Amino acid sequence: MTKENTHLPLLPLRGVMVFPTVVLHLDVGRDKSIAALERAMLNNQHIFLVAQKKMSIENPKPDDIYRVGTVAKVNQMLKLPNGTFRVLVEGLYRAEIVRYEEDDDLYVVETMRMEEVEGETKVTEALTRNLLDQFEQYLRLSQKVKREIYTTVSDIEEPGRLADMIASHLPLRIRDKQRLLETTHIPVRLQRLIKYVSNEKEVLDLEKKIGQRVKTSMEETQKEYYLREQLKAIQKELGERDGKYGEVEELREKIETSDMPERIQEVALKELARYERVPQNSAESSVIRNYLDWLLTLPWTVTTEDKIEINEAKKILNRDHYGLEKVKERILEYLAVQKLTKSVKGPIICLVGPPGVGKTSLAKSIAEAINRKFVRISLGGVRDEAEIRGHRRTYIGAMPGRIIQGMKKAKTINPVFLLDEIDKMASDFRGDPASALLEVLDPEQNHNFSDHFIEEAYDLSHVMFIATANYVNNIPAPLLDRMELISLSGYTEMEKFHIASKHLLPKQLKENGLTKADLQIRKQALLKLIRRYTREAGVRNLERQLATICRKTAKIIISGEQKRVIVTEKRLEDLLGKPIYRYGQMEVQDQVGTATGLAYTAAGGDTLSIEVAHYPGKGKLILTGKLGDVMRESAQAAFSYIRSRADQLNVPSDFHEKNDIHIHVPEGATPKDGPSAGITIATALVSSLTGRPIKKEVGMTGEITLRGRVLPIGGLKEKSLSAHRAGITTIIMPKENEKDLEDIPESVREELQFILVDHLDQVLEHALVGEDDEGNSR
């Protein structure tokens, strides 16, 4: 290098490089660059050209440009109409920036010339020949560089100048050209340039092969392709966005911007390509379009944020439901575990209880308590597996199953999903929907739920499933195994009173356009309404009766008869008519051959009167009252036990030979079955055969064996509530059910006497009216 220093204006270049001896046109528009050109015209027309490291920088700093550039001469400068300047520059020699000089209006640098190193002559000549040969082959392949350039460059004798000229015609990246510019050793520069030319030649060769393949493919579908493209262009020009082209583009945009996982998006785009090819009026077109609509409307990743605050959840549950303390406590425990584990995996809750006790509203309250969307589907009467898994798309009118439909309605992947009336599903030749639900409710499987319509796996693992049922025995065992049961029994009389006064009546007043000032129901009237006009475990019928009172009140007020209605016990009959039920279902007096049993039905607990009569005959056992198989077997067992213990029970030993026995359960239109009527039937039989009356205030429940043992039963709480409603004061129950007494509300337990027995002799001792030594009843 020489020691000459030259102060020159600096012109930073974006995306272009000027080599020494190369003449090139440049367009200049930046203010500082124009100022540098004007300074150069005043300073021997010399300027320093150097490339920017990044094209996007508008006002480059010293660190944003390379240090090695080209000192050039500005041969021509022309101002264009748009305000920019077009200049013709000629590269002179390489130079390196030594120092930047401060100037607000333009870039000025101090440069030092870089001298070139010749190297060994023979090596340089060999490299030059190789370079020319490679460049000639490159020109044959390239469509962008004119063949005449080879003639121009082949006449250049200086190797360094030849390398610079060839480099200026290659489509190299700026950093590669900069590397060549910085190389002052000519043989090294030639070697690098030969490598670049060889790489470019291979790229062109590969492009040519790809082009040939594309051309072959184009020729095969050329007619269809051009016609489609023309159709798209015509529709676009006419603005027909409603055409299929516009529809496809709109669907594509929705798919690409949706929240679908990548694998689902690939499936959707593949189906969209099929949809584009299929004629619009074909049946397959509508099938594909329907499928794409479902994929787009389903939530795939959208979630709501859980806000599980136990105290807040407790307030919501207490606000919406009176009583049910154990049930609410279990739900709060469940939510507490969810908050600690931050996961919904675990047992599926199944709320079991008679109609009208608040199972569905409890599920809604849970959803509100944890800030989740609520979705309910009813499974009552569902017989087709496709209702759960969906139909295959090959069928006309196919659609997803109820689970996927519910997820679409929820619009999130983590709703509270209520499966209502899960015990009322059935199976037939169309499949077993309960088996299809196994995959839905199994935490180990439901992250890959398969719907026949969607076909792709759908993640249900974030959903909180809650099921409801009236009767546990109707739920298939494998399904029951995946759920945790929470029992909701019927309400006591006082619980119904509080629910009616605090919840049902205000709700009905609002729905019927009334206020508390318009209608007032006295306490005794409300109790009479509960006792004499309803007989149910829940409060649904009670709400209907209150709605009737509100409607009649609205009519009275609108007609101008009264401005305010006060409902008393007497006024209640005027509004609702005569009482429907007799308060208390126990017998008016002690009866022979008539026992009161306690039953557990899908509607809660109930009392059951069992009547026995015997008369001369040939020993027939007649059973009437639409009894189920289990109750028939209980009657047979009781009959056989009494025959085996006839002497001890003071029953004639030949009663079965000379008498026909008729066992009847009234209300014959109602089916009756269950395993807890054994001791009731046996007691009624003994009473009829011995003539000893049965105490009217006694209700009983329990199964009997042929040896007279009393076996445990279920549903004691519900049976006790029904006995309390019926006015019964004494309940005879199996001793093994003593543990279940804790489940009975304390207010009911205090008003009932529970007698625990383990043998029929004890039942008869407490149920039958005894006789003293003088034969008088006591």
C-alpha cells in the first residue's frame, strides 16, 4: 500500500457494487448522497463508493457500511423528473477507509489506496484460462447475461481487471462481491471467482432441469390450467366474489388464519383443493363444503381462564340452592382439587336423584363458579351410536355427534359439559350409545376422541364432564365405573318451604310481571300448598302451582277486581281448587292384612300399601298390582317362610291347603319392583292369617330370607322423607342400615322413631298390635 491519503465524499450503495475499471449507472435519491455527488463534482469528480451491510438502513452509520470500497470518477450526472439523480460512474481503484470526518450535510472519509499483488505468472495464467472457460459455460446456460460479454472480457489482458469485470456481471450476493473487492492478491481473487462461477453454473443447470420438469407437467394439464386461470381472472375483473373462485379464496383465508392445529389445517387445505376441483352442482361439493364449515367453526385451541375461588363458589352454590349441604361440600372438594392440580383429569361427577331436585341447576352453578361456558345435551331416549360419534360423511345429511355439536356451541375447548339423563339411554340394532360414551368419559382416551364425521382426533381432555341420572341401576356398569356418584335425595317439607319462599316465588313473580306488593302468600297457605297440592321429591310441581297462583293473580289485578291478592288457606282453594292429596298417607286406623311399605323410585321415596286377603280355596298364591319379578320373588319367599314357621306364628299349619292367598298392591297402573318389600309382604300375610291388626303409624322396609333374616336395603334417606311426608312416625328398618341414619336430615330424624331389626320375629313384635293375657288388644 502507498502512503497517499485522499479526502473524498462518501456515497453508500444499497444492493449494488462497483468494481475498479467498471462503468455503471446509479440512481441516487438520498439528500446526503446527492450532497456527496455535488462535492465530488467540485473535487476532480472523484468519489468513494462503498456498499451498505443492510439495504434497509436509510441513514447508515460507520458501523453499517463496509470499510473497503472503490474510488470512482463521476463522468455524468442527470437530474430526473422525480427528483433523483442518475449518474454514470467509472471505478478507478480499491481503497480502504482510514477515518470518518464529521459533516452534517454529507458523508466524508479519509481513504488509503490498496495496491494489488500480481503473484506467480504461470499460476495466474492458468487460473485466468480456467476462469474464462467456466465463464463461457456459464454464459451458455444463463438467459440473463448476453453472450457478447465473453468477447469483451476475453480481450482483457490484465488478470485483476478481468476478474473484476467478470465479477460485476455475476448475480452474486453483496457479501460475496465485497469479499472479492477486499482480495488484493490476484491469484487468490481468481480462485475465489472460479468457485463462485462454478456454483452459479450448477445452480443454472439445476434450474434448467426443474424448468423442464415443470414444462412437462404443464403440458399434461395445460388446457385445464389455462381455462381455470382465465375463469379466475374473468371473475376477478367482473368483481364476482360470490362465484366459486371467491368462495374458495375466502375459505382459504379463513383456514390459514384459524386456530386449527397444523395437522387439521393440512387436512382442511387438502379438502379445499378437492372442493375447488369438484363441480359446484355435484352432491360431493356440498358434502365437502359442510365438512369445511364444521372444521372452521369448531374450537381447537380457544380456552376460557379458570377462576376457581372456593369462597366465591360456595356463595354461588348457596345462592342458587337451599339445603343439599353434603352435595355442595363434595362439589367444593372437587373444585379445590382442580385448583391445586390445575387439571380436570379425575372422576367424572354424576349427580343422581329424582326429578326436580336441582341436578341441572347445580351443574350450571359449577360452570359459573369456575368461569367456564356451560353446555347441556340430553341423552334421554338416545338409541343410535351415531348420536354420540356422528355419521360418516358418505351418508347424505351426515353430521357430527352431539359431543362435537356441543363443543361447537361452547366455542371453547374447556366448557362444563352436562350429559343429562344418562340413565335413559338405550341400545338397539343401531348400536350402543353408552359404549360410545366410554371413550368420551375416560380421561386416558378422550384426548383423542374420534368422531365419524370429523374423522380427525379431537381433544376432550380439557372438558369438565358432569352427568345426571334419576336411577343408578339403569346406568350400564362400565359407564358407571368411570363416574363418581353424588346423590341428591328429595327435600324435606321445611326445605321446600324455604325454597318456595326464597327462590321459586320471587322467580314466578318476576316472570308474571308481579311484585311482592301485588301478591303475598301466608305461611300456612304455602305449607298447605306443599302438603295438599304436591307430592314429589323435588320442587318442579310446586313451582308450577306457584306459577298458576301468579297467573290467576295477574288476571285479578288486570281485571280490576283487586289491587292486591293475599293468599290464605281458604283463598288457596279458590285459586287452585280442592286439594289433590290427603296430607299423610298412613292408614286412618289399624288394619288387618294391610301394611305400609317404603319404596325408592326414580321420582324419590314413596309409600306403598300392601294388602293381603285369604279365603277358602286350594292354596293358590295370587299376586296383582303390576308387580315386577323381584317383588314376586319376595312374596314367594315370605309365603314359604310363613309355611315353615306356621306353629310359632300361631298360623294354621294347613292354611295353604284350604285357603287361597291374594296379595295386592294398589295403584295397579304403576309398575312396582324392588328388593325391599319382603318384610312388608310377610307382615301383611301374618296379619291376615292371624287376624292381628298392623299399627297404622308404622312403615317398614327390608328384604327377607327363607330363614327370616332381614337384609339391608338402599335409599333409606329417600324412604324416610316419604314416610315423614305421609305422617308415619315409626320406621322398621334393617339393623345393617344403621350407618345410613346420618344421611337423614336432623329435622326429620327427630320426628321419626327408627326400630332396627335383623329378623322377621322382631318386625312382627313391633308392627302387629299385640294381645295381653286376657286377650285384650294393647
